Amino acid sequence: SHLCIQIQKELVSSLKKERAFQKGDCIIEQGGTANCLYILEQGECEVFKKVSEEEGVKKVNVVEQGTCFGELGLLHDCPRAASVICSSDDGAVIWRLDRSIFRKLVMFAGASKE
């Protein structure tokens, strides 16, 4: 449909390649504002979450290339639930999709199921 083509064009034009991150760089900080979704093109990242004052910060996941992350904060309109740190020796290449386009895609996906 025409709407589908329009959304596809908007998606492609708004997808932004971020700078390459180096090992140890923080991509998402727990508690921060969720304003985009990330897609890991190359490299690996680790996900850390501060569980409590007593337990401190724990590694809870690994993000591998081809995976997206950061969608929970956009879906639920809440602060970032965890921190994501580049863990690859060769760094990471990451693409970013802004909140407004993400919401349009979610709305379109919901409408197309009806």
C-alpha cells in the first residue's frame, strides 16, 4: 500500500549510522532517556544492570551482531533498564533508529494485523 511505501522510505532515510564505538564505550546508560533503538552491525556488546546497592552491577546479557537493543524503553516509555557497553576488541559499528520512526513502525505493524 501507499502508506507502507511511505513508512519504508521514512525508515531508510532516518536510519543513522553511529560512529564506531571502541571497547569500553558506554552506548546506553541505565536510567537514561530512551530516545532511540540500536542495531549492532559489527562487534559485540555486554549488558549490565545495577540490581541493588548490596549486589551491585551484574552482567545480564551479551548483544551479538545483527541484533537490535534499546527497544524496551521505547515500547514502555520508561528509562533505560540496563547499560550497554562495547566489549569487542575491534570495537562496534551501530545504527540508530529514532523514537518517532520506531513508534510509526509499531503503529503500522499493529494496524496491519487488524
